[in-house]
Amino acid sequence: MRDLTLLSLAGGFSHLSNAQTASPPKRQMTINLVCGNIGVSADQVQAIDLAQRHGFESVEANGEYLASLSDEQTHDLATSMKAKGIVFGAAGLPIDFRQDDARFQQGLARLPRIAAGLQRARVNRIGTWINPAHNTLTYLQNFKQHTQRLRQVAQILKDHAVRLGLEYVGPQTSRNNRKFPFLHTMAETKELIAEIGTGNVGFVLDSWHWWTAGDTEADILSLTKEQIVAVDLNDAPAGIPVGQQLDGRREIPCATGVIDAAAFLNALNKLGYDGPVRAEPFNKVLNDLGNEEACATVAQAMKKAFALIK
């Protein structure tokens, strides 16, 4: 009886110990290659090959290219990617919704064909960014225009099982040269997403904009993984106050440690985020490198950042 009791107690302590030391969720987000973000010139097939050679796990989807493929070609591409261990991340929204209505309507007319191509290739994420200021539209006028136009975009994408991600732009300097500031924080973007109301709109969450907007780890944890469509990971130049940072001058992930990549990525991991994470540093030194060297440099930086996930 005594032995059974000890075994029972031991089992109970073991259970408590396992519960107290439960490991965090297994990483599901992927290290994603977006060639245009790092000064690399490559078509879709070349980008897939670059991703494989340098240890990326996913690659940006080119909506125009995928829309041009037949069902058989789409199947062949999927087979090739599976053999190489690469999946698609997100596509970029091929519509200019920030200018005049005629230009927007032209883009909108092309969107169903592109969305259908993405759906055939099993790409279910597409993203774009929001201009944080305007010269002629007040905040409310701009909000109404974004709501109306992006609702039309989101509805077309929803018909093809594609989610739309919106990226707010955080730096103060990006709003200084226009008359009317517009949304530039997570909280404001949540309001726009709610107003669009189609159920398939979320965030493109960028560590650079998250940091420059003054958003926090708690803000990320206020989201669900379904609300995050894609993620950008960057660092900031050292020695420059946050209010003076310029959007076109960033650093690759973990280059300076100014932006807390560990807090950012671990918050995403706690949510179980399962989409692409890509570098978007707008860095001249990186852009001047050759394709292979640029990919190798970014892959190394991304792997260093991902090693911070606990």
C-alpha cells in the first residue's frame, strides 16, 4: 500500500511539474522571402529557388503570375514547391486605392482574375499599407473613403477565400509633410477593420511601425492569430530618437537591437500566429548586394531573430 501511495504521489508531482514547465506553442510562422523588399530582382520561379537555397520556408506569391497559369501549370508549380519544402506566404494587393476613383476602379476590375489565381494556388493572404496622412482629405473623409473602397476589395477577396491585411504606418516623420494626419496605430486600424466589416480583414503587422507608433507587446496579445494576415520584421538605426526615425531607412532584423524583436516574435508565437514573417528593411547597403548575398544576409538575420522565440 505504501509503495502504491508513493507511486501515486510521484505521478501527481510529475503531472504538476509537467504542467508548470509546459513548453510554449510550437512555432508555426514561417521565415518568408519577399525579393522586392531586399533589393533582389527575381520572378516567381527564381524566388522559389532562392528561398530554397538560402533556408527560407516560404516565399511571396506573385498574383499576376499565378493568375496567368493553367490548372495544370498551377499543379506542377505546387508539386515543385512541395519537393523543395517551400510554401507560399502572402501576395501584395495589386490595386491603387489611394488615388482617384478611376484608377481604383480599373484595379478593382482586374482583382477577381488575380484572386481566382491565388485561390487555385491555395494562397489565402494578401496585404497592403495605409498612407498615414493626406493633403486634402480630413481624417473622417479619408476614413470613409478607405472603408468604402477596401470593403469592395475585401468582398472580392472573400469570394475567393483570401484574407486582406492592412499595415498601418507609424513614424511621425511620415505624417509631417501632409496637412491631415490619418490612422497610424493598431487601435485606429482596428476601427477601420471593424467598419469594413467583411470578416476577412486583419493586419499586416510590422515591427517597425509597431515600435514607431508606440504600440506594445500587450497590443499584439490583444489580437487573435486570425487577425494577423502577414508580418514584417525590421530593426531601426541606433542613436536616432523614435520621433525622428525615417521610414525609408531601416535595418535588417536584430542588426542594432533598438526594436525588441524577442518581445514582438514571442507575442506572435503565444497567439499561435501561423503566417509569413518577412524582412522589409529598405536598406541601401543591402539593396546594393547581389541577389545571392542579399538573400544569404537576410536569411541569417531572420534565423537569428527566430532563435529568440522561446
